[in-house]
Amino acid sequence: PLFELALYLAWSLGWWGPCLLAAMAYATLVGVLIRGARLLHLQASSLVAIAIGLMLLFFQVAFPLRPHLATFLGVTVLGVFLLRHREAENWTRFWPMALLQIAWVNCHSAFILGPAMVGLFGAEITVRRWLRERERSFPWTTARTWLGAFLLILLACFVNPYGWERFYPPFFQDRLESIRAYVGEMEPLGGGMATIYGDLTLIAILVVALGMVRRGGAMSFSFLLLAAMLYAQAQSVNKAWPVFGLFVPLL
């Protein structure tokens, strides 16, 4: 309902209102990534600029003014937040992301990516700390922190008019033929676009690999896993769902 309300308000401004809404969403998306790069001391990196450009190119395979704009923003804001708070010692630090998740769950069915990102990232951080401190016992404090963060984000998903039933559509819609036939971003790509799509993917892999080398092997393997899973999903159901492109600059 929140995205429908935003779209209604945009249309009330006139025909240019929805164009402005889409442009503002894309500008916010790029702004969050640039701000995140600066906070992570990557402000002078040409690879960051190339990765953001590749992300925007991936988005061109799907019509921009759809509720998935909320998912694009949700994944990006949450991803940057997780990278900046990977050393967090208290799950209460994640309350802004709970508010983000409440807005997300009331905008688009891909809100389930929020709990998935937090859970997998938290598991990765816990394992990393355990391996880094080999002589010590399992880092239960870190595990509890990230478990609390995961539960906070998960519980935020229930703040919607439908309660637990809100979790049903994301899985029901995945392979629904009627949606793939009539919803623009779910339609399979044509021959030319499919070729461009494949070439973009190859370039993105090279950019991510080069970035990892230049950063001494730094990589979020949980983000890499999610990107691979989302890419495989887009291939298996044969639909233009370029959300995995968001992870190119995050990686």
C-alpha cells in the first residue's frame, strides 16, 4: 500500500510526477552508494564508479516505475548499513533498519531479502571472527548480537495489514505464468537484450574480481551468495529481474 500511495501522490502532480518519482529514487540509490563508498574510504575508486554504472545498466532491462524500486532502495541502504556496522556489539544499533524493513514490507514482495541479508551477513561475520580468534572459544557475544539483529528485522516484517500471510506472495509469484506474461519486469528478454545482458554479467564479474584483488581479497561472501542465487533465479524462471545487479557495487 505504501508504494501505491506514493504513486498516487506522484500522479496528482501531473504526467511528470511519476517521472520525478523514478528519477528521485535512482538519484537516492546512487547517492547512498557514493556516500557508503566515502565512509568505507573508497571515494577515489574508479571501480566504484564502474560498478554503479553497471548496476544502472542492469536496471534498464526492466521498467523503472514499479514497486521493485522499493526493493532496489531497501537492498542498497541495508547493504551499506551492514558493511559499516560489521563490528557492531549490540543488536539495538539496527533499529533504523527495522523502520526501513517496515516500509519495505508494505511496498514490495521482495522484502524477504532484508532478513536474508541480515541473517547471512551475521553468520559470515560470526564465522570470520571465530576464525580470526582461533585460540579463543566461539564468539557467542557476536553470535547473539547478529541473532538479535536478525530477529529484529524479521519481526519488523510482520508490521503490515496481512500479518504472517504477507510471506506467501513472494514464493507464490515466483513462477506464476500469468505474472510473467503481463508484468513488464517479469517478461523474458528478447535476443538482442539477452546477449547484452550476458555481456554485462561477464563485465560485472570481472569488475568484482578486480575489486577483490585490489582490496587484498576483501569480499562479503554472503552478498556474493545472494547475488548468485538471484541471478540463478532470474535464469531458471526466465524473467528480467535484475535485482542481483545491486550487489555489484556492494561487493
